[in-house]
Amino acid sequence: MDDAQLIARSVTDGRSFELLFDRHYRRIHRFCSARAGLDAADDLASETFVIAFRRRADYDSTYPDAAPWLFGIAVNVVRAFRRRELLRRRTVDRGPFVFGPAADSSDASGRSDALRAALRGLGERDRDLIVLYAWAGLTYEQLGETLGMPVGTVRSRLSRVREHLRRELEPEFVEEAL
């Protein structure tokens, strides 16, 4: 049974949504962890699925794979989280907002620091694009659906982002990560 069928069935039988959750949770969690840090990932991934469950009746069943829809929700959830964090930091710390905590705070290697620094140098949409591509493994078509861009735009932006990261990082590390 494809995702569209599961979602349609979940409208009358909410427990059917569990199968969709089981299929996609790990990838959504990895994306949230990469964008907002491991500490926030559980809550953000859960919030993504709560929103998806509430909106399941509106799902376009012509798309058999729900991953782009779920990643689109996750992108918005992470953006809202980052806005809240920015406001909290400005209010409490009176300091500048940084891209976010490390995906794994126990990893203090120079490579992780260099990657975070390079990602900080990107705009938010470009960060979302590269993270969805590299860590979530979405196709160009799925990226376009998720971010509301034509596939040609996805390809050209992704090319520019990868080139930027190549210039910022060691060539062998970029090839490993991307």
C-alpha cells in the first residue's frame, strides 16, 4: 500500500497513520536533527507528524510518496523553531543567533565545525535545500515539491550551493558529505 492509500485510509481509521509514521519518521528526524540539533529533533519530528495527521484529509492523493509533503511540513516546523529560538536568544542573551546547535554536540571535530560554519554562510532556503538533499536523500523532483520550486531551479541552486561548500571546505570532505 502506498503512502497516498495509507493517508486516505487514515481519514476514517486514524491508526492507519501509524504505518506512514513508521515509514518516514527516521528520515524526518534526521532532517530535523541536521537543521536544529539533536536536542530539538524529537520534538520537531513529532510536531511534523502531528501537523500531518491533522491535515491528512487535505493530502493530494495523486502523489503516492508522502515524503515531500512531510519534509515540506518539517521545513516549516524547523523554521518556526528557529524563529522562536532567535526571539528567545535575543530576549535572554541579547546575543546574535547562530545557525543552530551541532547535529551531534559530542562531535567537536574540525570537520563538523567547518561544515557548520559553511552552512551558516548560506541563506535559509539554500541550507534547507542542501540538508534535504544530502541528509534526507530527496530527489530533485521531491526537493521541488517540498520547497515549492521548479526542478530546474532546484538543480541550479543545488549546483551553486555545492560549489559554495566546495570553496569553503576541503575537497575530500565535501565529496564525503555530499
